[in-house]
Amino acid sequence: MSIPSRPPVQAPLEEYGERYFQSYNYADRGMGRFSMYWFARRYYARLVRRFAPAPVTGRLLELGSGLGHLLGLLSDRFDCVGVDIAYYAAQQTRQNAPQAAALVASADQLEAFADRSFDVIVALHLVEHLVDPARALRHMQRMLVPGGLLLFATPNPEYALRPLKRPDETPDAISKDPTHINVHPPGVWREWAGAAGLRVLRQFGDGLWDVPYLPLIPRPVQFALFGWPSLIQVLTGTTFIPVALGVNTITLARKEESLES
């Protein structure tokens, strides 16, 4: 596989802020109780609890912490730290996860974090926004304790039904967001994670929920038709959806303990 050697563009920093959380994919989805967003945060929290190592530091870092709801769900088990480039996100995190620390910083610049300072790092829909995601993965590996867990999710530009989309007419979840500057196939993320010293435990999809795909058929019907595997995966806390059947790729990786002396 040919892995991109350098990012094509710079991050559009002017896009980030309160407006970002009212635009693009955020604008298309409800965020209340029993919404996709609500279920997804509980699903990711369940994965963290399932795959997290035995406590060493007791600390969890979320890069690109957004509105802070995931940290709010995990603050009972971990000392949580949220990092986001937007001041608005930090303010929201302080409201939605009052026990967590909320920092304003760029995930492209992680040098300030000490080696082996977190048991778990979460990066949901962050890496595709970074100027140099491979470098960021190396820093995440450095920041994890031996055996520590990295959970990250990122768009999959090769999911099976994307050829049915017409992004030039109706942008899909990937193309509608101009801050997606480093979208790559799942194999690239797997290779970058391995090169950083992370062992991939699971790599799987989140389902084909980004309807519509077919003309004439109402959107709710298509959502029911294509979205049921996502619901089953979320409700059962499992990881069975193949990568090719996911609009996003979810990767669970562990820091190799043998790399530490």
C-alpha cells in the first residue's frame, strides 16, 4: 500500500470555534437523548471500559474532546483530560464533564505531554483534521503507558456504498466538512499505527448510516434498511461490522509493552 508521505493542505484553523459545532455533520444530527450522537458516546465509553488496561496512572486523555460528553461518561473511572483547539469546546467540556480538566491546544502539537502519562487515549474524528496524523500517532504511543489503549475513529473513503453517493450534488458525511484534510483508507491508519509501535486489536466499521444511497426510496426507510447493523453493534457493545461496511473506521490499538525497558 502506498502511504501518503506528507499532508496535502494546511488545517483551516478559521473553521474551528462555536460555529463548527453548528455546521457540517453536527448540523445534520440530533444530539438529545436516544439520538445517534447519544448512543455513539455510550458505545465508545463501553469500548473504553472493556479494553482499557489495568490502571497505572488512572488517567484518560481525549484529543478533540468536542462537547465533552464522552469524558462525562468516563469521569467516574478515570481522571479525565480533554484537549480541543476550540475555546468553545473547552467551555462545553467544563459544563458536560465538570470533573475533567479541559485544555485548549492543538493535537498537532503534543510535545508538552509527558511520556507514559495516560492509560487510555481517545481520538474520535480527530486524526483526519491533523496536518501530520502519523506524527500525532507516534506521540500518542509515547504518551501511553505500556499496554495502554488508543481508540480512534476516522472517515473511511472506501466504504462499500459510497459509489452510490453523488457528493458533487449532495455532499456526504466525509466531503461536506472542509476541515477533513487527511482522509485515508483503513489500511493506511493500520500501517501508521503499527509504525508508531501500536498493535491493532480491532479495526471495524460503524455501519452504513449515512443515507440516502438510493433514489426514490424515502430516507427514513433507507435508514432503517441500512442502519440496523449499527444499532445492533451499539446496543450489544460488540465490534462485528466489517471495515468495508462502515462510513467510519474504528480502530482499537494497544501500546506494545515489549518496546519499554
